Amino acid sequence: MQRGAFLLALASLLPTWAVAAPHVTRLPPQDAAVHCSPGEPCTQPTTDGWVAPMEYADGKKFPLQDYVNGGPNGELYLLVSDNAEYTPEECNFGMPQAGGIPSVQTNPCLSQTLFIGLRLPRPKDANGNFLEASGFIDVWLDAQRDATINQVPGASGPRSEDRHLRFRYSTGPNGNTALTQQMGNNANGWTGLSAPNQAWATTALVTTPSADPSRVHIEFSVKLRSSVPPIVGSEPLSSAVRKLGLALQSSPGMTAGATQRVGGGIFFNAKNQPPNGLLPATWETLELREHIPIPLSFTMWNVGQMPDATFWVPDGGSGEIDTVAAKIYKKEVVCISEIWMSHERGELVEKVNELRAAESLPPMQAVTELNDDIFQPPTETTGLVLLSSRQILEGGIHHFPSNMCTGADCMQDKGVIWARIATPAATVPVTVMEGVWI
């Protein structure tokens, strides 16, 4: 067989997602220099096995979905702290200083640390009583993510700087836990640590809080440092990289007497694409950077143009349509409310674009209702208009049920207008099929 044919045959044996570009999630670290101060201290998770959402407020929440077992699913919380050192005054240490934090903060703020919180469902018996739970959590960490992304030779499998954490747990009076850690063997698998200082410092705890009896709470704190020299460094958080490969899989155990099957879950949550512990390219890439700011201005105006149902009752409002158009035609994104007559909404779009054309500006695109039937009362529309000087990719208007109103509000339909707008950060040209806005 020729070499080319052999490679094609080999590629056909791999699932397409195994060689696809890794999915990317931006997870900005908690920045001690920016987010924390003595007057407004930061909060970090206290790794006590109680996953309080407010402790992860500087991180992100993700759904956990089990496409195999089904059943109730859980939630995953992630938070990363940055390289900076935290002073005692910058950290919410001791008694909680904010609502929603249920316990005393027993950890000082930790730098260069990944916090993982899971809230997993507990099984039930035939009478609907919650049972004790068991299972294991697999966490895979790719320390030198750029090498994997750039397909550096040898980076396609677990390397010595990568780690596999496995946390076995069971709850109840006879519950027990066990945490193991392995390192990549620089080939295609994992091996045990040969020295204590090769471990990424990790804490893991599980509880079943009485305040949340339907869930098992599991928390990890993992010091992000690479096992390659210098060992004191933090390659995932270095200024040149700021990336971490992460995959997670929650696998529930069988529970005696359970009549309800509970789900586990994976990260990243992709159907039919579970993480492969031997292929780092199938893991998620965490971008440990702040979001790139995209300047975009919005203007909102309730112009109060009531229906001109009779010639002796003025429509009121804060100005006629030509006045409104003159105020908004140079704006970027404009949301106008209470233009109840269809012809006035159409007139506004026309006048805005006449003014823009006179100054050689491209026309604004609009989302609004321009399809009033001649026999349809003006109260059957929301009176909303959205105009954008940037390309509108999608848009629409949603009407709330007519019985969701009280008093004078029932004289007009209520709803919400929305649009998806191309921003300056778009790198791929976008096209939209021509159609009629609803």
C-alpha cells in the first residue's frame, strides 16, 4: 500500500472530532490587581465540599449532560485565580462579607489555582427518598496547551507535564474518598508519579449538604503548575501562553435500591464527543485571558407616539418622526419604543436613511413590524423599532400573551425586540438571506 493511501486509511479509523481543532472557552482569571481591594475584597471558593454559586461569581457555570445514562443532570463551576499574590485585606477571609456565601471562608485567597465545583443529582428509591451516591470524577489537564494546538511532535498524547486526576467517592455513614494523580508517559498513556514533588497540589472534598438534599457537592482546588523546569513556574498562566487544556467526566456509580437513574456529565458538553483521556486534542482549551473589548454603543428612547386614531386627539410623544430621525441617524444601535402606528415606523426608517444618504453614510438596517393589516387595530403591534448601522444577522419580535397585562397597559400589545449584530471582531464575512422582517 502506498504511503498516502495508508495515511488515508489510518485517518478513517479515527473519529472526525479526534483531529478537529479543540473547542475554546474563555475563562478570565480572577485578577487580584484589578478585581480585589481592601474595600471590596475578592471571594474564592472555600474547598469544603459545599458549592456555593456566589463563591464562583468570578468564574463560569456550565451544564453537565449525560447522553448515555440520562436522568437528572448536574452543574459545573470553574474559577481560575491569577499569578498575583493576594494580601489579607484583598480576600474575603473569615465571616462572609456578602450574601449567598453559606460558610466561613477557611481558605486565604490562592493564586495560580483552578477551582472546580460540581453539584450532582442523588438517586431516589421507589418512595422518592434520596439515597447515598457514589461514583468517580476524572479530570485531565494539559499544561502546555500551545504545543497540543500547534501539533508539536509528541504532543498528541499525554506528556510528562500533563496530569490525570481521579476522585472516587461515596457518601453516607460508610462513605469514603480516594484521590489519585498520574502523569503522561510521553507516549500514549499515563503512569504513576515517580516523586512527590511531581504532583500538582490538589484538594478534593465531597458532601451532601442538608440545605441541598437532592445534590452531592464536590469541590477541587488544583495548583496550576507544570512539572517541567522551573517547577515553581505556572506555564498555563504565563504571560506568553495563558491556556490550559481541560476535560472532565463525571461517572455515577450503581446504588442499591435506586429506581431513578441519575446522569453524570462531561466537559466540554458535546453530544457523542466525550473526552478521550489519551487524546489531549479532544479536551477543551481554556483561554485564561480577559475578554477582548468590542466597542458598541446603544441608544434607547421611548418616544411615546400614541395611535392617531382620531383627528381631534394628538398622538403626543417627545417629537414628530422627523425630529426623532434627526436625533438618532448617526447612532450605532438604536432601540425605539411606543411608535404604535405602522406607517410611522416605516416613515422613521425612511427618514433615518435619507439623512444618512445625504452625508454619504451607509443605510441603517431595521427590525420592526411593518405588516399591519388595514383592518387590524393598531393595538396588535408592540410599537418597537430596532435600527443598526452594523449588519443585522438575525432579528425578530416576540409578543407576550395578551392576558399578561393590567390596566392601561392592555391597550397595546407588549413584547420584546431582538437582533444579532455583526461586530468589529467578526473575522469571517457574513451573509444573510434576503427576506421580510417580521
